[in-house]
Amino acid sequence: MKFKYCPLCGDELEQKYSYDEGGVPYCKKDDKMFFDTPRPCIVVGVIKNDEILLLKQSYIFKDSKVLISGYVGQNESAEETVYREVLEETGIKVKNISYIGSDYVKDKDLLMLTFIAIYKEGEIIKSDEVEHVEWCKIDCALAQMKEDLVGTKAVSKIMEILKNDIN
Ligand SMILES: [Zn+2]
């Protein structure tokens, strides 16, 4: 997000020189800098043996399945977002949440934080906001996710990690 007006008082922001960041939008009245920040968002591959949890959300991609994702909320860590989103969208509880890398999604100005999490307990109880949820064999996941570039990258990374774990 690029700030043009002060989110606190509404005044137009000026540029203030910050020694390591260059010009930063600044409000004189509030004496505050508003750094340009992408919105943090999590995407998670939930693993149960040789299966991964995939969603179908036609409003995002017509013909592809996607991983579980969601915006990091105020007052929560990215790991807490992972736990909350998986539970809210699918009814599944996860454990061993690990961060495995990030991607910047330019057209949406998102910082995508990628996680892997292990199934702990629960049956699939789909949220009303989700069209369809299912466990898919990890080996077959990529073929079903063609439109989802971030998800494809995440699953490839997860497959790599799981392979190295076993060997
Ligand atoms: Zn202000």
C-alpha cells in the first residue's frame, strides 16, 4: 500500500528523507512516517501422509484448485493466521506450522508468506465461503492447480521438502 494521505488525520503526506529508505511519505502534524507496505498474506499446504488439502474457489480460478490462503489480521502472527484460516475454511486443526519462503505478488500488492503445516485432527467441515475442500494426493496436486502460480510454486517447494525429509 502506497500512502498519499495521512491515515490518521487525512492531510496530504510529504516526502521525508529517511537515511536508509530514501523518501518516505510523512505527516508533519502526527510526526509519523507511513512506509509503503504490501499486505501480508499466508498460503499454506496442509499435509496428511501423502495428501494435501486443496480448495476449489471458482471466483479466484475457474479451473484450478488452490491452497488455503488468507490475510494476516491485526494483532496476529503469520503462524496464528495459518492455524485460524485452515480451521475456519476447512474445520481441520494443524500442527508443526513452518515457514518456507515468500513471494511478492505485484498486481495485488501482496507479500505471500508460504507455510507447510501437518494435519493434527478433525474432519473436513467446509466453510460457507468455500466452494469445495478435499484431500488430494500430493503427486497429483500440481496438475490440478495450473492457474494458481503462487500455489504451484508453494506445492513444488513442499514436495521438495518432503522428499528431503524422507531421504
Ligand atoms: Zn496526520
